[in-house]
Amino acid sequence: MNLIRFGIKSSIVGGIVYYTYKEGLWSKSEETAALYKKIKHKKLLHMFKKMYLKKLQKRYLNYQV
């Protein structure tokens, strides 16, 4: 059972390291800055969509959030 747990945890960590390396987190500082901007842009878009949806719900559905 411990070997299975270790294998699962190792796979998760390995996947995270592989993904961040592929996206450019562990490379040149210019690529890391570009990745940061990409993540920041996606986060801001998500935040604005959420705020806009709440505003629409309040206005048209009289829904309290």
C-alpha cells in the first residue's frame, strides 16, 4: 500500500515539474516573465467574467450573491 501511495505522489510531482518546465518556468527569465503575464492575463479574465456574471444576476434575475 505504501508503494502505491509513493507511486501516485511521485507521478503527481513529476507531472507538475514536467508541465512547469514545458511552459517555461525553469528556463530563461524572459520566458518566465512571459509565462507570468499569460497566467496573470487568464486570472484577470476569469475575475472580470465572474464580476460581470454577478452583476447580471443581480440586475436581471434579482439574485443575491
